[in-house]
Amino acid sequence: MFWQVTLNLLEGFGVTCLIFAATLVCALPLGLILAFGSMSKFKPLKAVVKVFVWIIRGTPLMLQILVIYYGPALLFGWGFLDRVVAVIVAFVINYACYFSEIYRGGIESISKGQYEAGQVLGMTKSQIFFKVVLLQVVKRIVPPMSNEVITLVKDTSLARIIVVEEILKVAYDYTIRGLIWPLFYTAVYYLIFVGVLTLLFGFIEKKLNYFRV
């Protein structure tokens, strides 16, 4: 029984990892785009982006999953999205908005003097951003970004709301059958996953220590 439960939980953990990886791959660049939009000098674009981020950050992720999965079919008569795809879309939108605020805070924390110094040296705006600003921004956003990424690991459990067979859903199915220990067994998977991420981000922070003043 133990090995069968372990194998089934591993299958669910694979879905959890898929949601996690797809969310990061898509949300990180999308968040940067939203950050630039929220800092745009074009006021209509800036207002639209800020309102969108406010709505997404102000509503529960679970609600967003339900809206994306059921919304198109109920409102427009379209077919339902694949459950995993719907979850990934919801997670990408949600986390991109949170990442955008982290990016924005990091970018705006860089003093204007550094931009002006780059201009004096004859650098273009893109050169100043990528060669002077970006690495400093990365250093400053690693701690808050690591918190969001670790939160993402645990938030993947919300996928069960539309019956996606992630690890906690698999464990819960065993609970319905009268086995409670698989539910607690999932903690081992989460703790290992979060532990690896914690070590990874710690390593990244040490690598970026040359920015310490």
C-alpha cells in the first residue's frame, strides 16, 4: 500500500511541478512587461495596467481559476479549456501581476543618478538598463521574488478546485477512502521542494553579494 500511494503521489507531484514550471516560465517575462506598462509615460496604458493588476491582486486566485475554466463556456458557449491549461493560465496571470509589482519596486529603487551617469558616458537607454540597472534590480528583488516563488509551490494545491490531479488532490482522494496518512505524507514532497528552492535562492543571493556596498 505504501509504495502504491507513493507512486500515485509522485504522479500528482509531476502535475504540481508542471503547473509550477509553466507558471514561472510565462509569468516572469509577462510580469516585466506589466511592470513597464505600469511605469509607462503613456497615461491610458499606465491606467489600464494598474487597474488590471489591482483587480487580479485584489481577488482570490481560486476565484480566478474558476472564472477562467467556467467563464468562456458559460458566457460565450465555448468548450471548456483543458483543466491543466486553465489552471496554468490563471496562475500565469495572477503571478505576473505580483511579479510586476516586485519588478516595478526594484526598478524604481535605482537612483536617477545612475541613469544620468550612463547618459553622460554616451550609453543608450537600453544599454543603461541592461548593463547598469538590471543586475542591481535582480539583487534587490531576489528576496521578495523567492517568497512569491515558494508561495507558488503551495498555491498549486488550488488546482484541485477544478479536479486537476495534483498531489494534494491525489492525497485527498485517499482520505475519502478512509486513509488519512497520505494527506500528511504530501508534506514531505512540499518540504523537499521548498527546501531545494530555499537553497537555490540562497546560492543566488550569495552570487550577487558583489553588489553589497
